[in-house]
Amino acid sequence: MNAVEIFNLTVLFQTRDGPVKAVDGLTLNVPVGHVVGFLGPNGAGKTTTIHVLLGFMRPTSGAAKVLGSDVREAAARRRIGYLAEHPDTYRFLTGRELLTATGRLFDLKGPDLSRRVDSLLERVGLSAAADRRISTYSRGMMQRVCLAQTLVNDPEIVILDEPTSGLDPIGRMDIRSLMSDLRRQGKTVFFSSHELSEVEMVCDRLAIMAKGRLVAEGPVEELVPRGERLEEYFMRMVMPK
């Protein structure tokens, strides 16, 4: 079974100079239980594709499914956890209050909710800061609490847009560890990143876009030639020939 199925997806944006294809006929399958690096230069169409998967925008043509359900259905989105590229949230709340409020949106309550919140705060290294207002958090701490919020509903698919942005080396290592943990739990991680060294360490599959089109997709060991770094392979795929 595939976690994500995208069929001939096209997204057009109207500009003063005419229509622009942000995504151009994308077809992509993401298998369940894999960590997939979704790569491409700025403007390649990655974030637009993610926004379609999340139901934030409708495609011009084509379709997308999450765990067999059309992404336009609200039920599909309840099975996804999403971390935006530049996360922000209700800064007047404490970290604990934010996660508790989010859990209630997913019908969690009582001791189960309390245990879930405590577990997530510990997992992202924020137990000591759990009862501080988020307005006092550093950028890295903000990234961590928003990541915890992403996981409150125990999602089957976790979509991360530049998840290591703003994190120090220890924080980046923690994110890699978390993604590996999610894979061991049978969950699917679909994440975009410009940090190719991070991708190289944690991904088992790649999907690379350039100018709205998919230019490479498959297991890392099948795509990247032995002895070549991912950065070198990536540049060959996305640079004009």
C-alpha cells in the first residue's frame, strides 16, 4: 500500500505575464513505512505539492490520495501530521498548553492526553521548558514545540517542510533520530530539505523535482551511484543540461 499517491498533478498560478506551472504533471507514489526526501531547488514545486496533499489548495488538474483517501476529504487530513517550513503558533500559551489544546482537537482527553503531552515534551527535549510561555522560547525551541504539536494525533504520515531549519547540530541529530523512530513504528515520513547531508543520513527513498517536474525517484541506493555524494547527484539532476 502507498501512503501517498499523486496522479498527473498540475497546479497553475495566474501572473501578470500569464499562467505559470508550479507543478507540471507530477506522478509519484510514496510507500508506507519509508522516510522519503522530497528535494529540489527553490521554485521546484515542492511546497505547492505539499499544500495540495494537505488540502490547502486545489490542483488545476490531476489528483492525490493519502492512504487511499482523496486529499480533499477531511478524514484524510486527520491521518497527517504537518510541520511548516517557518512554524509559528500561539505564543501566549505554554508548551504544555499548546499540546494539550491540540490534543483536544483530536478528541484526546484525561490521563491519555496528559501522558501523550508529557511523552512528546520529553521526546523533543522541552520537559524543563514545558510551563514557560512560548514567547520566551528560542527559534530552535519553537521548532521543537511545533514538531511535538505535529505528532500529537499520532499521525500515520508525517510531512515536514525543512524540519531542521533553525536547529543546532544537536537538534538536527534529534530530528534524524525521531524520523528513524517513526520509520521503525511503521509510519511514513515525507520531508523536504535543502540540507542534503541530513537527507543522505536518514532517507531510504528520494523524489527530486526541478521546474515543477519529477526528475528522479526511487531508493537512494538505486539512484545515487556508488562513490558519489548525494549533493553531486542532486546537482546533475536539477541543473540545466
